[in-house]
Amino acid sequence: MHPNQQAATNQLDLQARGVNEMEQPNPTFDPTKPAIWDIVIEDMRLRDRVGRVRYGTPLQPNNGRDTLRDAYEEGLDLVVYLRQAIWERDKLAMETISKAVRDGF
């Protein structure tokens, strides 16, 4: 198969599975909205506090756990949650479009 045909086939396969590879626009700036980095840093501080309360100690190296396994399993959970959110967002968009078409826009 020619490389261009393979690329087109791969794109169709991704689209059939609900994966959209469209390019993203550059982000816009709105001074009335919070910086996401600030939110993430606060989330990290909260997670640290939760961990200290739950386990009685901060997360430290060589703590007896398999760090790579823990991170890998957390990553798998993250991928599942992300895919769920994409599917739900896209399904809602398709339902909204279908309703608009049925209602004659």
C-alpha cells in the first residue's frame, strides 16, 4: 500500500473510533480566567496534604513501593478517564447537531 493510502486509511480508522486529529488553534488570553498552572499547583498541594493524612508521611523515595508500577497504573486510569470525557463530549455534540437538524435548525 502506498504511504499516502496508508495515512488516509489510518485517519479513517481513527475517525471511526471517534478520535479527532484536527489541529488546535492558538490559545486566547482572558485576564478574567485563572491560570491553569496555578490551579494544578494548588491541586498538587492538596494531594500532598491528603497523602500525608492518609499515609502519615509525605511521599518519599525508596518507600517500599514500586513507583513505576504505581505511575503506570495511574496513567492507565488517566487514559481511560480522558477517553471517556472525549466520548461524552463528542456524543453530546452529535446529539445537539442531530436535534438541530431534526428541528430544522
